[in-house]
Amino acid sequence: MAGRYAQALFELALDQGILDAIAGDLQTLKRLLATSPALKRLVLSPVFDRDAQMRGIGAVAARAEFDALTQKFLGLLAQNRRLFALERMIDVFTALAARQRGEMTVAVTVAQSLNPAQTQKLGHVLREVFHSDIQMEIAVDAALLGGMVVRVGSQMFDASLATRLHSLQLAMREA
């Protein structure tokens, strides 16, 4: 279901020549969902009725000055009671837009936040490895202890210290 909605929005944005604007709106919305517990609750909770969700998401979209197409899309989701799948729709739309631009989306999980120089260096290395323009999504997970995990589509490259320690622990048990 999320894929169908995202595909429809993608095609409309592409036809209207506003793909980058809609992609920007959706990335802003994704950041808002990640930082606002109240907005996340509005989107995910079945306690809010259709009208409350339509008013709430409409107010957020207007305040953020989203494109008219984004606002209509969010209104449609609220009207059809599909806001619960919004984050997945954003991810699918982002992947479609990246593919349209010839980019590859790379999810990178690191043990601690990267500074701008490290982020730039990592982007450069990943572009060389994958021979493509990339869009990086960086997340922090302290449980990795060190290193990073890189996901590209269904492939995963795990260079984390936690995984290496676990492998060493298994090897020691066998001996």
C-alpha cells in the first residue's frame, strides 16, 4: 500500500516537474516526525479521528510551507486513514526520486556522530566504491561500539566493532 501511494505521488511530481520540491518537503516532514513526539503520535495513533488528523497534518504542512501537491497528498492520506504508513511512503518516494536522478541511497549506521569532514570523506569513498552518485542516510547506534554498517539495497557491509567482537567470541567458544 505504501508503495502505491508513493508511486502515485512520484508520478504526479515528475509530470508537474516538481520532483525536487516534493522530495524536499518529504525530507523535512521525515525530520519533523523524528523530532516531534506529538506529530508522530498524531500520525501513528488510531485514537485521533479522521478530522483531527486532517486538521493537524494540514496545519503542519501549511506552517512548513509545503508545495500544494504535498499538502493535497497529506490531506488524502489523512482522509483515507493512511497516515500510519507515511514514513514508509517517504522512504519509497525517496528511493524512486534517487533512482530517477541516477543516485543510489546508502544507509550508514555509525557508532558515534560524524563531523562534516568525516561525512564528506565517507561520501567520497562510497561514491568511488559504488561508481555512482549517492544519497547518504546516516544514523547513530552506540551499540556498534566502533566502525560502521553500510546498507545498499539488500546488501549489507558490517565493519562494526560489535560484530567483530561477537565473531571473536564465537571463535573462542569453538576452540
